[in-house]
Amino acid sequence: MAVLESISTEYRKKAIEKHEKDKLLCKKGNYKIGKDTIILNMGFATHCPSAARGLCKIVNKCYALKAEKMYKAVLPYRERQADQWRRLPVCVYIEKLKRMIEKSKKGKHPIKYVRFNESGDFYDQSCVLKLDLIARALKGLAKVYTYTARRDLRIAGVCDNLNIVTSGFDLFGFTRFLPVKKASGSRPLCPADCTVCGMCKSRYNLRANQSMIIEVIIH
Ligand code: SF4
């Protein structure tokens, strides 16, 4: 938390004022994700940083990419989200999320989870740091989770309010998605309905030399 604490109150106040009119571009979860979850994107699937580095093993099955090709409003919206992710200082991002979560607690569907990256991936190490700071600041308000194929970044060490589900590689202490054509029966299987599941929304109390593999059926 030292990074956040080092931001002076004066800077924070000015930054929040400067970006007051920037409405956070996020979507409330749908019938598959659950109405207690909001979704934000750091980027888009077209020019995904993992695909560009050959790290994503399911490029041809990418639902995010399909949506960007199929619906013409999707890519421009995600490009604006990517711009916002890069442009807004972390303290502004946190303030906007906190306000949104706190407001939702008075409504019918309080936000319990913040999901990052329905499309895209971390661009670089600074995105991991930014997300970690956000998750630390939201501890007790909402849990934060995301997915990554960026095996080349340092992920271990992020706070326990942030679950990073890996794809294409194992990382001790974290959850891994394993795409399969048929369930093995020996591992947990993603039911593709987050309203009744939640296996990848929070961190498990895994031992230092353990990761949890969840199989995902890829059609
Ligand atoms: S494992 Fe559960 S929470 Fe994760 S994507 Fe699948 S249904 Fe959703």
C-alpha cells in the first residue's frame, strides 16, 4: 500500500476533480456473470498483448475477438475502456470504483465482485501493479479478479483480494483455467454460469506449492 500512501492528499484531490466528468466505462454483470459483478476492460481482443506474444493458446476460440468482429459497437467501446485504463491515475480509478460500489450497496444488486478483462490482458507489469493497488484499496468492499495468459509477467505477491486466473501456465497459489474438449472428471469443471459458481472469483487458501486447475470446455 506504500505506493498509494505516497500519493499526497492534494494530488489525489486535484486528480479526482480533474477527472470528475469521466464516467467509468464498465458494465454490470449479465445473466451468466451475475448482477453482483461489474466488468471493466484494460484492453481489447483485437491486438491482444497475449496473442501478439504467442502466449494465448486459444486465439482461434476467443469469444472476445469474435464479438469484436461480429458487433461493430464492441471494439470502439473497448478501445475507449483501454484509453480510460491507461489515462486515469490509480487514485481516480479507485475513487470512482468505491463510489460506485458504495452506491450499489443501497440498491437491489450490491456489487460484490469487480472483474477485469472480458477482453484483452495485462499490457505490461505496470498493469499488474495498478490492479493490485485497486484490489488492495477495495478490500472489504468487493473482490477483484481477472484472467491472464501473460506468463512473462510477475504476478506472485499480489494481495489476497485479487485472484488472477492463469491460462496456459501454472502459478503456485493461483487458479488455472485448462481448456479441454471433454471433462476429465478428476478436476473441477467450469459450469459456465458464474451466478451459481464463483470458483474463480476469489483466492483460495492454497499452499505455496499448489495451484488449482479448473477445466473449461472449449467448443
Ligand atoms: S469457474 Fe465458475 S466463476 Fe469461473 S468462469 Fe466458470 S462459472 Fe464463472
